[in-house]
Amino acid sequence: MSNVKLPFPLPVQQYARCVDTSRRPADHIGDWPELGHVYPVQVRRNVRTGQPQVHVLGFYAEQPYGAFARHRFEPVAQVWLN
């Protein structure tokens, strides 16, 4: 067994395709994904609920928050960075 420790979070870039653009909140201020487009993303857990959320890299959002529910995206690729 190797003593090499992997960094956390892992050095990967994730990409996901938007599959659901419905029910945009009326108070949402900022960028909204377009159906069928592929975006660089990070999946992180919500601090309060513990549920995974998708953060689209490069998107701007003021409110309610710059994260999207996972059901709105499907994973497409994961590229290892080194």
C-alpha cells in the first residue's frame, strides 16, 4: 500500500449539462443556466441541509444564492488536473 495522500478536494474539473430550467425563482438575480448547455461546475454540500448543490463556475448571482439543485444538471465529464 502506498503512503501517497491525495489532496482534498481532488484536483478535478467537473462538467455538467443543464437538463431542467423550469421554476426559476421570481426573486432570482443573476445568471441562469440554459437548457442543453454544458458548464464547468463544482458540486458542494449545503452547510445547513447537507444536500449536494451544483455551483456553475463563472456565474454571477446575488440572491437567493448562486447554487442550483442537482436535478437540474447531469454529469458529462470529469477532467483530472495535474
